[in-house]
Amino acid sequence: MTVRIFRGRDCLLHDLGPDHPESPDRIYAIDDQLIASGLEMTCEHADATQADKETLCLAHDTLYVETIFDRSPETATIWLDQETAMTPHTLSAARYAAGACCNAVDWVMQGTDRQAFCMVRPPGHHAEHDKAMGFCLFNNLAVAGCYAARQYDLQRIAIVDFDVHHGNGTQHIVQGDNRFLLCSSFEHPLYPFSDLTRCQDNIVAVPLPAGAKGAEFRRAVTGWFARIRAFQPQLIIISAGFDGHAEDPMAHLRLTEDDYKWISHEVRKLADECCHGRIVSSLEGGYDLSALGRSVVAHLKGLSGDGQLTGGA
């Protein structure tokens, strides 16, 4: 089965300047690698619609959502914190990013053996219930998970997050909600310097030390698999961050494309076993442009069921 790629029309317009790592060039770099690999022709493609306020409020505080809409600038740029800003196009881009993830939920839930990848920005997993941070305004996949629970009456949704930074926002939103099982790996200590002592039972956090390579990553996250099988999710959602790559400047893990292909293939096998292959994945981090593009190609190949690896861990 072919992966369907969802895009948001204005996601390329959110631009905080040449010195900001979360730039439109990330999408262009992925497109270049999709074309070079041949996946651009073999994947399906779909345009996203924007998430409305009601949908965003499934995961976020209503006052927070209203504030973001109200603060959207008509000119110039406003900064919400040291890393996170809004231009006149940011609100539209963020609504498309969250909307793409909800569109992907609709598509995978209305069939079987369907995998979707949302090639959108800004990312989402640092956005908390009532707070923007870490380049993120809305928590795209938490919104999509809450939407899936409401729209399809799902009682068990597994979220897998392998971004190099801890998805504090996703944990903040789903912690203690037994409809969700969140399994995350990340370099620690590293931004956002989360307190890991307060994880509740539906959170499986796997901190990795700086310098960890693929073999250590694979050993550590293998512990997720039994928890996910026991949970028997009706849908699997992936926060797909590729900033743990050895070439990425934002952190200190030493992962490769093969590691991303491996974890993606393992999650695909779990989805086949538990939930008719239904997976929604969305782009989070990844800031070395070449490594990002190559890693997304590996991720899509893993999601599509191609488990053949090209090198060692």
C-alpha cells in the first residue's frame, strides 16, 4: 500500500528568516529527496484543509486558541518566546498543519491498510495545552488524536515520538488520559529540560544520553513494543522528528537513516497487528537539510512496509 502525503497550502509561507532553523527550506529539501528517490511518483498526494477553532480546542485551552488568533499580526513579526514567532502567514500555516493531521485521520480511518505522512510546518509536539513554545503553536498530533477519539469514538490511540527533543507538549496534553499511550525517546538532558519524574502510567519515556548511536536507540525503544501490543491501539500516531540524525546540528545523538527506517517499519508491523495498518505520521524536527530529506525517505519506506536496511546501526 502506498503512503499518502498531506500538505498544507500555506506551510511554506511561515518564514522567520534565514537564521531560524525551522525554515521553508526543510520542505524543499524533503521534496528534493522524494524526487531523487522516486517516492514523489509512487506516493499519493493530498491537499489539507485548515483546522477550525473548535477542533483546535479539543487539545488546547479555548482562551489560548483565541489569544493566538487575536495576536496574529497583519505586518511584521511578533515573538511568543525566544524561539517561537508569528508572521502574518503563521496562523494560516499552523491551522493547515493541524488540519492536515485531522485530514489524515479521516483518510486512514475510512479504510484499512492506510498510512499517512503530513509534510507540514510549523511542528507541534512542544505546544502545551495553553502555551506555545519550541517553534510550535498548536500540537498538531495531539489535536489529531483528540479529533480521532471524538470523531471515531476511539478508546485507544498510541502516540510514538522519536524526535530528539522531548515532546513535552504532547505529554502535557495526554498525560493521565487513558485513551492515549505515549511512547517517546529523546536526548536527555536537552531542551526543553523536562522533569521526567512526574510521568503517569500512560507515558513511556526513554531518555538517551548524548552520543547514543543506533544500536543504543534500538535497544531502548524495543521496550515500547510490548506496551503497544498490550494496549491494542485502534490507531497509531507518529511524531516524526529527524533531529537525532548524526548530521543534525541541534543535538548530539548519532542516528542514521537506517535507524529511522527501522523504527518506522517496526511501528508499521505493530499497526498491521493491532489496528489494520492505520498510521498517521507528521513532521516534527530535523534541521540538517540533506539528512532531513534522506531520513524522511527512509521513514516513508519503513511505513510502506519496506523493512530492508541499507547499512549497519
